[in-house]
Amino acid sequence: MRAPLSDIPRYLELAYFHDIDAEDFAEATRDTVRDNLERASYTRLDAALEDFNGHYRDVEPGDRYALSWDGEQLRLALNDETLYQGDDLALANALFSIWLGEKPLGEAFRDALLDR
């Protein structure tokens, strides 16, 4: 079985039941990625991560964020509208580490996603 954080394609879509501000997404993304990476790796990704975080928008109940890596492109979409696209595998792995990494937002959620 290949590691969930590698060059393999991944797709994660989350639906929201409450209003969430874009800055709250950015803060949670920044903090969780920082927790999952060594300091040097985080420092190398800092500018790319901040650029990515600048593309978040506020969500309302019923909205859906999708994060995908197709093997070449990282994409963030809100309700099927592309907000960010880039080709940085290290950034893709850092972002997916939020749900699939060693220190995810929720271990039970990660394990369910990975069918563990």
C-alpha cells in the first residue's frame, strides 16, 4: 500500500453545516500544517502556504470545499469553482497532512478516510 502522503492522486471534499470565515480556515490550515512539518520544511513552504491560504472564502451552510491532487496539479475549489491551482507536491502533501498525516485534526476521521 502506498503512503497517503506521496505523489498519488487524492481528492477530499468536505460539506459545511455552519458559517466559517475564510480567516478561520487559513489559521487552522497554517497551525495544523506547522504541527505536521519539521521547522525547516514549514519554512520552505511558508510563502506557498500563505498564497494558498489567501484563496479561502467564507462558507455558509451547504457549501463544499474540495482539495485535490491529480498527480500534477493541486486544486482548491469551493462549490466546484476553482479558487487555487498549483503544481507544488510538497504543498499538496502538507495540506493533505491536515487529514491524513501523523498529527491530523482527528485521528478517527483520518483512519476512517484511510479505511483503517
